[in-house]
Amino acid sequence: MSKQRVDGNVQPGIKWGPFTMRIPFVHLRFSLPDMLQGFAVAGATGLALVPYFMALLGLSFEEAVVMAMIHSLLISFSWMFFGDPYAPGWLTPAIPFVVAFITAPAYLGDHTSQFQAMTALSLNFAFILVILGATGLGAKLIKIVPNVFKGGIILGAAIAAFLRVTKDGDAANVFQSAPIAGTLGVVVCLVFAFSKPLQAIALNKPLLAKILGFGLLPGFIIAGTVGYFTGEFTYNIRWEILDIGAATVSLWEKASPFAIGWPPIETFIASFPLALITYILFFGDVVTGNEMIEHAQAQRSDEKLEIDSSRAHMATGIRNALMGITAPFFATQGVLWTGIQVVLLKRWAEGKDKLNSIYDSIGSFYLFGFPFLFMLLPIVTLLEPLLPVALAVTLILTAFACATLALALVNDATERGAMVITAMAFSLYEPWQGLLIGIFTIIALCGVSAFKPLKQDKNS
């Protein structure tokens, strides 16, 4: 039996240091709709980097799937062992920078050096996060950031997501690769997630309400079915069980620094700037996640969602360190999967009768942290064609949710204009360039006072 929560308190768990561990069926309950969504969305998205693992790093299909499985397991540590109320995911915008870094002449073609570079990136990033988390500097930095700058970061994520989902040749451009099935799937998911008229109709239609309760799953079923009949999706099912033992051993021998040797100091130095740039992305995700939770919290007084930016820093840092010594592929251990966070929070905000705790939803979506579906190759190969739909849906949901959240953060017309310019800078330029442009724009248009401590109504 799951432990009962006193109304207005944090969901029970086992405290250890600054963290809280929550055990499935003890501290969180099973949620069928979220579990089914997780199979479709998290399963398909979790496989997205398998082609990269194979083409860039020379892994076999089985080794690549095991690497994706380890990443998924470590991602689940965020809520399971550390207690963060976020739906965790990748630091997706950093992945193109990472691929460029490991395909530079110094590493290209040398898989051992590439894995060592990934380890160095992961450990550098972990060092930055743990130091900022343990000292509390990261949390202080997030608190002093003004709303206009937060809005610029969040709106920049929205613009970047919209741009990526329409970019020619990008894996997320499902409108190009599967125009009929992909478009239909994306539209159904977006309407089911956000349409006010549809939600109003569902109040008097129990069957429709039940369908809407399954979140993104109906859109994926429709897209997968239509795609099969239009010929846009081809299903090549492998009726096998992954030999996880052999694949894990061979992956360890190819990737772990305990087997191939630790990165030289030159690699740590060369990778440090990219780790710093990635911190800007992490910072943006924490800001976005916190604002989303605070916005949803007003609708659920029975469960307090404990936001702790220092804990998020340390938890993400530990996960990156573990990833760096077991299955190194940098930027797969972020703090927030924005598109999924908005879907899960929206369902949570509907009330305790629909969902007792946010952790029920997050835990069920991530299959309680045990990604056994990666071992079942029939499921893996069934989900593989849906990857473009999964990427497009999460990006579109991210864009919509971030845009609405950012626009609600500021009321002053000048601040709104500065926010848009900052957002464009973050979406079009490298993170450090966007940061500098945003700071300069806000100081020039809103004054230095915009960066002085903040939010007078916070304790009201």
C-alpha cells in the first residue's frame, strides 16, 4: 500500500541527506494512463540516439540499446532516488555541440578517444553542478534572475523548438518524413493536451474524458495506424529478447574509463568550455521547470511540490558522473523534459481524484524507473518508426507550453519586447552569445534595476 500524504504536505518518502527516495507502490501509486503514454513516448524517444551510438561510436545495435537503457535508468534516478518533482530528460540543445566536438579531427575515427571525451564532458559538467549545488550558489543565481530574463530563456526554448521541428532534414521534422501520419499525430496530441473547447465538451462526455485522460497515447496510436496504411511507416518486428548480459559486458569494455582508460588532462581542459555552455541550458531548464510547477501548484493545495534548485544541481551532477563512468554520451542526463512535464502537470492539476501525487504520474510514465521494455526487441522495433512523431510531439508541446508560460511572466510592454529579443538571441545563437545579448538588451531597455532582487510578492 502506498503511504498516505497529509493534505498540504510533500509526498512521503525516505529522506537521505538533501534527497528523498520514493519506492514504487510504497510512496507512489500506479497510473495506467501515464504508463501507457510512457511506453509510447518515452520508449520511442529513448531510442532516438541509438543511430548516433552506432554511426558515431561504432557500437552494435544491441550495445546501443543497452546504452539507451542505462541512460533511461539514470534519468529515473531524478525522481526515484533524489526526489525532484520534474519529468527528467536530455539536454537536447547541447547534443549537436557534443556531436561536433567528438567528430573534430582530434577524435574522429578513434572510438576510444571519443568515449574518453564523453567521459571528460560528463565529469566536468558534474563537477560544475555539484559545486554550485553544494554551495547553494546555483539556487541563489536562479532566485536573483529577473522575470524578464527568465521569460527570455523560456521563450527562447519555445522558438528553438518550433524552428527545429520545421527544419529540413532534421529527425524531428515529421512533416517532411511522414506528412500525413505525422501531422495528424502531432495535431491530435496538441489538441488533446490543450484544447479548451474539447475539455469543456469532455465534462459531459465520460468516454471522451476517459480518452483525454490517456494524454498523448491516442495521437501515437492514430499516427502509427495511419502511417502503416499510407506506407510512411514500415514495421520490421524482431521477435527476440535482448541478450542484456553479453551486450552490457561488451559495452563496458568499449566505453567505460575503467576498461579503456581515463581521459588525459588535455581532454578535460578542451571539453570544459562546452560543459560551461551546457550549464546555461541546464539553468534554463531549471527556471522553466520551477515556473511550471509554481503555476500548477495554485490548483493543487493538497500536495506541496518541493522545489529545491540546489538539490536539482547535485542530483543532476551525480547522474552525469554515473553516466560518464558507465555509458558515456554527454547531454543525456538533464533535469527536465519540458513537453512531458507540461502534460503530466496538467493531469496532476485536475485534482486528487484524478491523480493522488505528481510522483504517481512521473513514476508510471518512466515505468517506475525500470526500463525493461528495452530488453523486448518486439517493442523496441515496433516503436522505432514512431521516433519522428515522438520528437515532433515533444518539441511542439515544449514550444506551446514555454511560450504561454513566458508571456505570463511579464506585464510591462518594454520588458515584453526585451524578452522577445532575448528569446530570439537564445534560439538563433550559441548559448553564451544568447546570454550576453540578453543581458545587454535587458540592461539597455529596462535598466540595471531589472537585475536587482526581485519578486516582492513571493511571500505574500
